[in-house]
Amino acid sequence: MVVLNVIYVVVAVLLLFGAAVFVHEYGHYWMAKRRGLKIEEFAIGFGPKLVSWMRDGVMWSWRWIPAGGFVKLPQMVTSDALEGSSGDVDKLPPVSPWSKILVAFAGPVMNVIFAFVIAGLIYFVGLPVAVNPSVIGHVEEDSEEFKLGIREGDLIVQVGGEMVKSWQDVQLLTALARTNVLEVLAARNGERKQYQLSAKVYDLLGLKMLELYPRDHPVVALVQPDSPAEKSGLKENDRFISFGGVPVVGQQQLIDLIQKRGGEPTEVLVQRGEETLSLSVTPAIIDSEKKTGRIGAMLTSDATIVYRVMKPGPKPWELVADVWDKTVRTFSALIHHKQTGVGAKDLSGPVGILAMLAAWVNTDYRLALNFLVLLNVNLAILNLLPIPVLDGGHILLAIVEKIRRRPISGKLIEYTTAAFAVLLISFMLYVTFFDLRRFSLFKAMFSKDVQIEQVDEPGKSAPATAK
């Protein structure tokens, strides 16, 4: 069953991601054919060819690296760095700037159309929505949040003036906020109170989060080699019950307990399968003055993530509008990175995108389709940026050509495009480096317990699947 699930996830990811690339490139292909441009090749992926065939004078290929695709149009003078030699352009008839603009614009338009098609499908099959109410777990007594009056069991209602329904909403609004001090509205027994809370940047994620956490039991997601955790006998999927005799009720509480025991042998009670084990761990001292401890284990939660299927799903235009809003918020956070702390390192390249898509496929195909809507809208927006190599760069160059009323030097275009291709590839390698550093987080997503509830009648729900 495990092998079949792996095969299912891999095949589904390649098909879904390949579909997003295909519709984009087909937009270029279709418009180029209508405008009479010469088409040499239609490729999905980069690098060596996996399979290829000729049809109507066009080489069709599927390549080894599933990081995009291209349609080779020598009259568009595309980048040799990405697509190989463009051939002898001088022997081909010139193409009008208007044709170049239409061909370049057709790819992103197809992604937007595809996003609406998928959103329409989601409307009929339904969309699982996380039921993860933002109930606060353990609050340390000497913390600023406790001093302000926040207690375990309080429900976060608003962050930065915007309503939240889940911890995902809380984390997203906090990460993208332009300030690290946010207004948080919390409710207790029907009464609401507003707080000014400071967010902290966490090195592992590179994003800021409120120092408030859900109620759960921490689970070991990853044990670093030769760490105090490994030496103590801790293993992946161990569930913390107590630390130093103190019952563990949340990740932050456990982190606080570990930090306070630097250099001190401490009894740890964990649950491993059906067994309850007592281990001894001595947190390594990472701050000699404060004797701050660290055990070298990455933590996740044991809480089962519950999704309730919303059927019919959101209206297609509402779903696309929501994706657009999140994309705009992300770009805004990047532009104001000094205030938000969000930078290029927090973006995902092909590796991160494929990993996220795989995680959603493994959870529920409808969540994977929802992610595909986001992916297509983002592909459309990113490709319209006025950067050579991208579609927006072709549009910009064509507009300049139209204004000048004469073609731009082919060599100048090729050199400029090649230079930006190198920059683009370098950027991809940069974000991929951080994607690989987040690999353990992607891995943890696969081990999360998930329950999908199908709502059959108003007010009633029944578990449909669990992983």
C-alpha cells in the first residue's frame, strides 16, 4: 500500500504540474500558429529529452527536469541558455511587434483560464476547509502575553483587524504584516479583549509568528545526528508526555523547558507507539551566559488536522479572487520586506512547489486542485513581469520595437536575454537551497494525521477518510 501511494503521489504531481506548464506553453503554441510564426519545438521540462517525437514539423518532447517548459520560436529570439540554438533567424520573415505581444501574452492568459476551469471543478466536487480553531494552548507565566492577561483556552478572533477562523489564518496574517506589533482580539467565555502583541522571527522558517501556540502534544519530526536528542535515544514520532516532571501541553512550553535545562540531565517521558518510555537527555548549552539549552530535535504536532468538505465549493470567481488577494499580499510583503521580514529566501522554487503539491495530493485531491489554482495564477503573474526571458520581457521588447518603428538588434536581445537567463537560473538555485533546508518541514506534512469530514446535511458531519 505504501508503494502504491508513493506511485500515486508521484504520478499525480507530475500530471498536475505538467498540466499547468502544458496549458501555458500551449497558449504560446496556439497563438504562434495563428500568427504564422515558425515553431521548432514544444517541450515540457528542461535538460535532456526523456521522450520526443515529430509532428507537423514540430519536435515535441518531455524532458528530465520538471521545472517548466518552452516553445522554441526563433522569430521571437528566445534565450539560447534555456532553449538551445535559435537557428538562423535572418532566413525567416520578420514578425510584427503586435504578433510578438499576442504570442507572449497568450501563455499567462491560458493559465488564468485554466485556473477558472479548475475552480469550476472544485465548485462541483467540493473543497475541504481546515477546521482548526485558533484556540490558545499553554501560556508561560513569565511571558509578556500572560502578563497582558492571555490564558490557555482563549480563542483568537482577529489579527491586525482581520477575522481569523484557524491557526493557518493567524500565521498567514502575522507573517505578511508590515509590522511586528499586531492588534490581536481574543475571546473568553463570550467576552472579547484586544491586545498589542509582538511577533518574533523564527530562524527555521525565516518568518515572524506570534508567540502563541495551539494546544497539542509535541512530536519529534527529525533528530539531528550526534545531537543530545539522538544520544538520549529519542526517535522520530516520539510523543512528549513530560519533561523534567512537567506535563507537556504544547511546543512552545516544551521549548521553554528545554532552554531552561541547559547542561542539566533531565528525565523525558515519551510515548512510542503503545509504549511509554523514560529517557534522560542533557540539553546542549548554546548560550554560556544564560545557559540556554537545545536538544537538536525538530518538533511537530500530534494534533489531527480536520478538514470539513464545503460542497458546493466556493464560486470559481470567489476562489480565484481569494488566490489573487493572497498573491498580492505576498508581493506586498516582499516589497516591504524591511517591515515584514519576508524575503526571496521565503519563496519556493520548483522543488518547494513540487513538494507542496505532493503533500496536498497525499492529503486530498481537492486540496491539490486548490493549490493548482494558486499555482496557475502565480505562473501568470510571474511570467508577465517585464524581465527578459519571461513573457513580460518579450512584451516589453515588442512595445519598444513598436515605439522605435524598427527592430531591436538581435544580438542585443540575445545577450540581454542570456544574461537574465543566468540571473533567473541563479535565483532558482538560491530559492531551491532554502527549499532543501525546509525539506524536514515538507516531510512532516506527510506524517500528519488528517481527517476529511463530508457534510451531508446542515449541522451534521461524518468522517470520510483519515490518514
